[in-house]
Amino acid sequence: MTRSIMLVLFAALVACGASATPAAVARPPEKPPDKPAEPSTPDPAAAKAALLARERAAWDTAKPVFQNSCATCHSKAGKKAAKKKLDHFDLDTYPPGGHHTGTIGYTVREVLGLSGEKATMPYDAPGSVQGEDLAKIVAWTDAWEAADKGGAHPPAAPETDDD
Ligand code: HEC
């Protein structure tokens, strides 16, 4: 009887995720440590697809920030849109259009002051993207970089200017 009560208690503790296990009850065996980084999937196409899916999900989270802070100049419908701005960065497509597409994750980090240089965007209020908004963009640039390093992006034409 006492034993079954203990079992129920233990089950309840485990079920609600309590961290303190009563001394009287044996601890469940520790989870074995995660194996060191081995590719979790041996199928390269599936691995690339997973990287792209993560990048796209991060973009969807960051997109409202781009819409609020950038689209007025960097989307065709934006009030201050102009060819020159769209040629750099065009939010109407994914990946974003313009001649920076092949490096866009790094380029966006640069213009937002995440690479050690001063922020240059938004053009009319550089450095104004902050806090949670900036964190969402950072998360996207990280997912973009992971996909890029994982070979998930199509080979890009080299950049045609140096600004
Ligand atoms: C008020 C208009 C305006 C807004 C808002 C704006 N931009 Fe720009 N953006 C420009 C202009 C103008 C250029 C071209 C600057 C130049 O040639 O020096 C530019 C260029 C860029 C470039 C290319 C930079 C380079 O080094 O070649 C990127 C990337 C960019 N913008 C990203 C953004 C992002 C991200 C945002 C939002 C956080 C944003 N912009 C908001 C006007 C704007």
C-alpha cells in the first residue's frame, strides 16, 4: 500500500516536471549525454531542406519588422520606394531581391550595425531597430547563415558593387 502511494507520488512529480525528487525514491536513470555533433540526418537533400525551412520560419517571424522599418523604401508599393533602393534590397520576394541576395543575411547584419560598424539603416533613422525587433532579425540572419554554410542556397552571382 505505502509503496503504491509512493509510486503514484513519484509519477505525479515526474508528470508535473518537478525537479526535486524525494530522497526516498530512486532517481530515474540519467538521460545519456547528447552525442557530439554528428549529422542528425544522413540525407543531404533532407538536411538542406530542413535548413531552408528553419530559415523561412525565422523570416516569417522577422518579416513584420522589415515591413514596419524597411518596406516604405524597399518594396515596390512603398511610398518612398525607388529603383535604386529596390536594386539593393527588395522585400517583395523571398529571398529578398536586389544585388545583395547572395549575401543578404550578412548585408542586413552590416546595415543594422551587427557586424561592428555603425548601423546605416533604416536610411532615415539608422539604428532605430532595437530590442525584440532586432532579435528577430538576428535570428533570421543566423538561420540564413546556417543554410548558406550548409550549402542550401543556390550559387549566387558575385556582387556587382562594393557599397
Ligand atoms: C527612408 C528610406 C529607407 C528605409 C526606411 C530603409 N532603407 Fe535601406 N536603403 C535606402 C537607400 C536610399 C539605400 C541606398 C543607400 C546607398 O546607396 O548608400 C538603401 C540601401 C540598403 C541596403 C544596401 C546597403 C549596401 O551597403 O549596399 C540594404 C541591405 C538596406 N538598405 C536594408 C535596409 C533595411 C534592412 C531596412 C530596414 C531596417 C532599410 N534598408 C530601411 C533607403 C531606405
